[in-house]
Amino acid sequence: MNALLDTCTFLWLALEPARISAGAKRVLDDPRTIRQLSQVSVLEIVLKHRAGKLALPESPESWIPSRRAFFQLEDLALVEAVIYRSGMLPEGHDDPFDRLLAAHAIESGSTLVSPDAPLSLLGASRIW
């Protein structure tokens, strides 16, 4: 299974692992799972950190790659097809980062690992 971590899932995995659900933990711990982190999440983390809304133990440019390596997360590059797909998703969930993550999951054939149920309304496969 390809498992695309939602931004909050990545942050919780790295900073507050007790917040990860049992179902998500099973998937993430399965050695057959290909764990992925979207560059969309990297952008969201950097912007929130810059705005003072997200404290990190070190700068994002050091912390994110170190956590990606530690948790063996594949870097999922943002490509134009994902951006276009995000604009074609159903209305009702307007957060641009969520729309991009849902589109990235759809385009890459991945399942989102996220507690955010409305992401399923955008057509992405989701587990939690």
C-alpha cells in the first residue's frame, strides 16, 4: 500500500506519536507499506512555522529532511497534474492544502493517512 501522510499525521508521528490512531499505526508499521510525504505538506509546515503558528525543534529545512529519513518517508514531488486535479475536485472543502493532498493521493494512487474525514468527500481514499 502507498500511504500518503497528511500534514498533521506527519507532525504527530514526529512530535506526538500517541495521537496516531491504532488503524493508522498498523498501516504505518507494516513493512510492506510505502510511506510518503508530499511536498505540499513541506510547504504547509514551512509557511505555518514562518507565521509563528507551528513551533519545531529546529529549522524546517533541517528538521523535515531528518524526520523524513528517520521514518523512511518517500518524497512525493508536487507536479502540475496534482495542481490541476485539485481544481477539479468537488466543492465543499476549500482548504487549498487539503485539496492538494487529496489530489496528490488520487494522482499517485495512494491512500491518505489522515484523521480529516472531509478529505474523503474530495474523492481520496483515506484511512485513520
